[in-house]
Amino acid sequence: MTSDQFAAGSCPAHSGLLPLHGPEFATDPAGTYAALRRHGSAAPVELAPGVPGTLVVGYQAALDVLRDPITFPKDPRRWEATVAPDCPLLPMMAYRPNCMFSDGAAHTRLRAAVTDSLARVDSNILRGWVERNADSLIARFAHVGQADLITEYARVLPLLVFNAMFGCPSVIADRLVEGMSGIFEGTDAEKANMILGEAVMELVAYKRANPGADVTSWLMAHPAGLTDEEMLHQLVTLVGAGTEPEQNLIANTMLLLLSDDHFADDLSGGSLAIEDALDAVLWTDPPIANYAVTYPPKDTDLHGARLPADQPVVISFAAANTDPSLTSEGRTGNRAHLAWGAGPHTCPAQGHGRLIASVAVEKLLDKLPGMELALPADRLQWRPGMFHRALTALPVRFPPVSVPAPVPVEPAGSAASAPPLATPNRPEPSGAGRPRWMRTLVGWWRGQ
């Protein structure tokens, strides 16, 4: 595939590009990755209808890209100018002034604020938040004998933990998750982006007036001196990392435990190693399957592939982790997978994410012994979208049990215990009622 074939206006259908969208890809992404490997470590693909790009499927090639921000910078604005304003990829790939889309000194400053604030979260307190909220959720369906672990557990639990970590009233948090879910789905980019942006703006305003012992307040007080606009965009990044991918990690791990013979045997024998199951999922079914997008400013060679200037280069964590050149032996306890990224943009919250998922799974197995899938694993459906690896539902059944719901008790002084806002300070629906930086959230989609 030559650079000319990636030129603006080329037709992927006539160029033979394999699509990373649609139900076929969602059902069998491994088949697509296998076909792409015939091109080598990086292959031309169709990211969305009419939008070409390159997918890095080789492990070493992925590492080389992730560790070289000079050759592979993160700023997408030159690419954005070439796509339609309603492109479904924009919610996940459009420029935002945050640590994910910046490089150099700007990245160092913004990332320091994020990592320093996350480091202040006490792991024992975090575990307590997960345990209490998990117990409360399980108590709601334990006596029924069946549940959908997506809608009744994995989708809700990260939201409740997020409320505690970020001091976020539930009336705001509900819309944060609604907006982020819509962004990952890519079905209505502008609506999802507006829901998310408005909710985060409300959280920033609320915490300016009500600071507490939470990540939002610590970000505001950081020596980096983040503006409200910068706060909004860092929080959007953290919400994205803390809700949708966490939901998928919990659900994908439970699917593995309930469907894989090796783990099923351990489960029945009482010798289950949850951490091993988490690592297995992060190797083979990472919750973020394809992301870490970069945009080389000039035509670049990567392991024999020619990458066109200003076109997206997407890292396939799922394909790189299952690269046939890697040995499949001895992966127990091996955390060299790329599910958390690598290089200067490595996920700063991987410890938090891992703890939340492990406790969430541990609680299910402890409270609901005898759990099994209510459908054969091959009949479960996966949500479309190239970015995530996400089930639509995970129905299970188990012997009904009575689980008393714990009384939620938040740590003293935590803003997480603040009551929901009776009347949220929501932006006016007209563009004139929003700050300039809020209006740019809409402008990005419209090419303004």
C-alpha cells in the first residue's frame, strides 16, 4: 500500500482495506488481526467508513512507536482537518489539550498534575470503596439467582468508585458515564461529547466551590495551576479510563473465569488466582483493544511499512499482545503485555484499575458460589467499535443467597459523601451560554 493510496478522497472499498468497524469485526477481531499480519508488523486499514489509517499489529513495532514520541507525536489536528465533522472517530481521536494528546513540556506539566493527584489515593481506602459498593450491588440481585453482570454490576461499580475518588455527586456522574459510553460506541458523536463535556464542566464548578479530599480537588490545587479548561480535559481523560475500560476488564475477566476450562477447574477447586485471570485477559482480550493513536508529521518507515504523513497510526494492543513471534509459554505472572501502554504515555492509573477489577471479581466469586454462564460463551455478543473489547451483556445464574446490604460509609472528610446536587448548575442549551472553551467541544465536530 503506497502513500498515494492513503491520500484524501481515496476509497477504502476500492483499496482493499480491511475494516475495523461493523459487527463482523466485533465478532471476530482475531481473524482481522491474523489477516493484517500478512502485511507485516503494520498494515493499512479502514478505521471508519471512508477513513484510512495504519494498525500496528506487531509487538516490537508497537513498543517502538509508543517509546518514540518525537517520530510519533500525539497531536491529531492536521489529520482532523481532512475528515468530515461528523466522523464517528472524533470523540476518541479529536484534539483535546490534555496529557494524552500532548508531547514535550506540555505533556510533562499536565501528566505531573494527573500522576501526583492519583498517587494521593490511598490503596486501602480505595479497596474499601470497591468492597462496600460491590457488596451493595451484589445484595440487590443475589436473592434472584440470576443477573446481567454488565448492567447490574460491571457498569455501575466503576461509576460508584469514581464518585468516591473524584468527589462527584451522582447526579453528575450518571451523565459522565452516559457521555463516555456514547463516545466509545461512536453512534452519536456530537451528542455524547456534549453530554460528557457539560457534566465535567459541572463537576469542575462544583469542586471549585466544594473542595475536598478527592482527585478533582487535588488536580485543582496542584502546582501546575490547571485552568478550568485544562481541568475539564484532564477529567475527560480520567473518566474515560476509569469507567468504560474498567467495566470491560471486570466483565471480560468474569467471562474467562466462567468459560475457560483451566480457570473453571481452579474455581471449583478453590485455588483460583484472580490476578492470573486478570493478566490473561490483559494479554488476550484487553478492554481497550486499539488506541494510543499517533500522527507522524512526515512519511515514515516502520518495520518495512510506509506510514503516510499526518495519517493515524493506531496501536492494536490486542494484536500486539497476541503476536505469534511472542512465546506463549510462561505467561502466568508475566505483565509485559501492552494493555496499559508503554513509554511516556503509559496509563498512570493502572494500579488503581487493577485493584478495582480484582476486588470486583473477588467479591462476585466470594458472595455467589456456583455461578455459571446463562448462555454458551459463543452466543454472547460483542459491541461494535474498534477501540474497545466489550460485551453487550453477560448473563449468569447461581444458587440464590441472601446477602445483607452494607451501610455505605465514606471516609471522614471525603467529598464523595456530599449529597447530590438538587439543582445542578447546568450550562444553558444555547451556545451563547457556554464558556468559549466549552463551545469548542461542539466546534471540533463541525470543523470550526
